[in-house]
Amino acid sequence: MLKKTIRYTDYNDNDVVEDFYFNLTKVELIELEVGSQGGLAETLKAIVAEGDNLKIIENFKKIILMAYGEKSEDGKRFIKSKELSDGFAQTDAYSELFIELATQTDSAIEFIKGVVPPGLVSQAELEATVEPIETVELLTTKDPKDMTREELLRAFSQKTQE
């Protein structure tokens, strides 16, 4: 399980520092593996090789939201639901995390290592699979960290349509 402290601005313009929790179970990893042609790692490598930015974004989003949940007070359960992940996706904390993972390879690797049960993915596999989106040429001069989610999606989709 990964506890990630994220600093963001809420919609009342307040600076917030909050802890969020992410975890993938062995069952969820199996689902990701069998749900991907050739397995998850191979699928991600192929998407990166193709340069399909929209698919890269979709997979980052899928993994983040699939891993998001809340610990029960007694610590015996990690509660996940579509409602909880949708709620998280509607916060600027999600945007901050997404931009960090999409633009910083080390952060993306640490995130994956943190959410995957220990020993299931090697460092070499992660490094071969995760590539930062910052290496992708965008059709904008704006820093991706300063862009809204909608601006990022628009920039990536414009680049992919070329």
C-alpha cells in the first residue's frame, strides 16, 4: 500500500496537504494482466513505442483510479468503489498526482512499486515500461504542470492526430 501526501488547491482556493492511499491486490493485478494483450507490461511498452499519447493517458488514469481507496478505521479493509475513485478524480489532488506521474519517471516507478504487492514487479521491468510524457512533444508552449486536465488532454489529442 502506498500513502501519498499531495499538496493541491481546492475549489475554495485553499491550499491543502492531504494523504491519499493507493493499493492493488494480487487479484487486481491478475485482472490487469489478463485484460491486456500480452500482459500489462508488454501492453504499456507497445503503447509507449507507438507514441499513442491518449492510450498512455488512459492507462495512467486506469491504474491510478483502480488503486485509489480509503483505509477502514481498524485497518483491516481497503475500501474501493467507483464512487470513491470518481470523487478522487474530481479533485485537484488527482490532477497534481497525474501530472507528477506523467512527467517524472522516478515518481511513476515509485508509485507502481508502492501499489503493487512486494516482489511482483522488478525494478528493471518498471524502468523498461514507464516513460515520462514530458518526452512527448506537445503542441503548446505551456509547462504541463501548469495546464488543466482539459488542456493536457487537448494538447495530447492534437499531437496524436497529426
